[in-house]
Amino acid sequence: MSNIGAPNRPPEAGAFFQRDRDWHPPAFTPGYKTSVLRSPRRALLSLNSTISEITGPVFGHDMLGELDDDMIVNFAKPGESAIGPRIMVYGRVLDERGIGVPGVLIEVWQANAGGRYRHKKESYLAPLDPNFGGCGRTISGDDGSYCFRTIQPGPYPWPNGPNDWRPAHIHFSVFGHGFGQRLITQMYFEGDPMIWKCPIVKTINDPQAIEQLTAALDMQATLPMDMRAYKFDIVLRGRRSTMFENRREGN
Amino acid sequence: MAQKLDRLKESPSQTAGPYVHIGLTPNFADIGGVYPDDLGAAMVGDKTKGERITVKMRVIDGAGTPLKDALIEIWQADAAGLYNSPAERRGAADPHFTGWGRRATDMVSGECVFETIKPGRVPFNDGRPMAPHLTVWIVARGINIGLHTRMYFGDEEAANAEDPVLARIEHKVRVPTLIAQRSGDTYVFDIQLQGDDETVFFDI
């Protein structure tokens, strides 16, 4: 079993900080039409985390294939590669206390450079790239750091308003140590004017929260004559120390 | 001025969108050759201890239509009531059971099927036993932040009656929204996103 938490310390088992529901998008957001019939209307039942949310499965680095974190080549024919601007996306997974979180499974998916997804229900005019599948995954290192290579996805139109477009984005599924930390979000690209026009982005009320999902172009980390770098840190729910938890004797 | 707490904000959620399968169940989405298997597809092996059960789930929208593009993950204890997790302090769980499953709902029927084992009971924070349950997390197009709920077992009436979490539901008429009914070895669990029978969702 991999070493979870800071080295030489036992795994953490505290309850999670409560989610800031004003920072996250609400369920019912009529500007994003699909949410209208898919949004719970009753109040959520709020509870302190139990062992069922504090715990979670472990994903070991040994489950990863050599090319899992390289979407430029992981679907491509031998010797070929996906079409589009070559980029690396890197950053750290932290929790709300600012502590790097190791062993986090990060799964990503995206459209190709033309804005087309490889999916049977997708019908956009832009062509498929025979060398691009659109999925990748990695697991964060001891300090929470992660990195993967891909091509910059294109923007694309989608049926919502008569002329709505998604900004270029990469979907992120983030699996921390506890099932209560489970998170799916999207990464946007610094300077993209489409961000502020998108009904899905606008489900988030606070502009600072939107900026938190916008990766910064990092020319220092950029590889000369190869690929640009975008930095995207991800923050998971923090957890309280068990030292001060209510607990029964011997627990 | 007091010292700053220096906390970060959790990354805000965004919808999983209609193509969540590409990232999380690529083989289900006919993107073969990248990963050998879809993660969480097989929960139970020959050596797993416990009673084999089948759980059929659907997610139903406010118009009564099952979602054909949802993704459901479950997390559960082993047959002895232990989680296979580093944060489990009470003992070692069955090494042949991860406790975690992931399924996309069928693109035609909207149903997904988990082949698993019935979990044992685990303690609530005050030490009282909770009834056996699956912890359930649902994402889909149109769902802005993943929904947490639980599935309890209809043939565990006595345990359900004393479950401290079910006891927190003020309107008792809503408790059955969390209880799957058993027929043979199969439990059926419909998750209602809206309406009179809206499932109880958790902020937990």
C-alpha cells in the first residue's frame, strides 16, 4: 500500500471541512438549461463526515501505463502524434490547508484541437483526429505534484442557447483520499475571451472562483522548441485533525 | 487584526458534461487500447468474502426520464464492515475487495449494474452502528456538483430503523428514497433528482 499523507506520519482520518456551497455552482442554474430538470430542489441533508466519507480507495502508481499521461501519443499510431498546439499541464494537488496531497488519481478528458470529442453522441462538424483519443490519467507524487502532456483543445458550439460556445477546456476528475473529497471540474486557459461568455462557466457566481479554474501560461516551465506549459493547481477539501475529534475511548 | 487563517478555497466544481465516459470509462465509450480496463468495473473476484449481490441503479430527471449519460460511483465496506482504506483504523479489510465501483448508465436504458457484495455495518461517529449501506456519488451533464447520497438495503429493516443517519431525516416520508428493494439477489435503486419522491442528497 502506498504511503498516504506526509512521509513518516500515519494516514489522516479526520472529518472534512464543510463545502462552501457559495463558492461552488448551485444545482439549479437556468442559464445552463440541462440543469433545470436535473437539479435537486430540496435542501441537502448536512452532516459531519462519517467513516463512509472519510475513507476512500487507494490508487497505486503501478496501475498506470507508460503513456497514460501523454495524450499526444497514447492513442496515436506508432511514430505519429495528435494534431494541435503541444502543451504540458502541470501543478499540484493541495488541500484547503495548503498541504500537498500525494496519491491523488487525476483523470482528464478533452476535445481535439478542432473542438471535436471522440464520442458516439458527438456530431460537431470538426473532424476527428485519428491519432487523438482524448483521455489521460496520472497520480500525484509525494508533494502533490502532477504533470501530463496533451494538445490544446479547441472551442466548440453546443446546444443550449442558439449560439453558445464552450471555451477551450480540459475536464478533470480528482480522486483524493476520502470519498467525500470526490470532485469533477474543468480547467480553462488564461486569456481565453470565451470563458466569460459560457453558460456553464457562469454557473459559478464568484469571478475569483472562475479564475481559480483558469490555468496560467508559464513561459518558465515551457520547453523551448517543444511545448508550452500551463500551471493548474487543484484544491481538495481539507480535513480536521483527529487529535481533537470527539471519539470513544480506544478508537 | 488577528492572524490570517491562510486557508485555500476548494476548486469549484463544474459539470462532468455529456462526454464523461471518455475520461472515466473510455472502453465503455469505444476508446480502446489506451487503458486495459475501465477503472472500478470489476469489484468482486473469486476470493472476495461475502454475499454476492447485484445492484441496479437509475438516475431519473424531473420529467421522469432516466439519464442515459450519468456516471455513478459507489464506495462500501467489506462483508465484515471494514473499509479497504488507509484511513480505516479498526482493522484490515478483505484484501480481495477494494470496495469501490464505477459505472456509466446505459446509453439506451439508463440503467447501470454493480456486481458486488453486501457490506457489513460500520460505526457512526458516536460509535453506534450504522445500517449496511453504499455511499453513492452521481455526476452527469446538467449536474453542476456531484451528488452524494446513500443506498440502504430493504431487507435490513431492524438495522435501518436504528440507523443514526436515517434518523436525521426530518420528514420520515423521505426515508424510503434511500432504501433499495430486494428481489432475489438483486437490489433496485432509483435515484430521483426532483419531484415528490426526490432522493435525499447529502452535504457531508
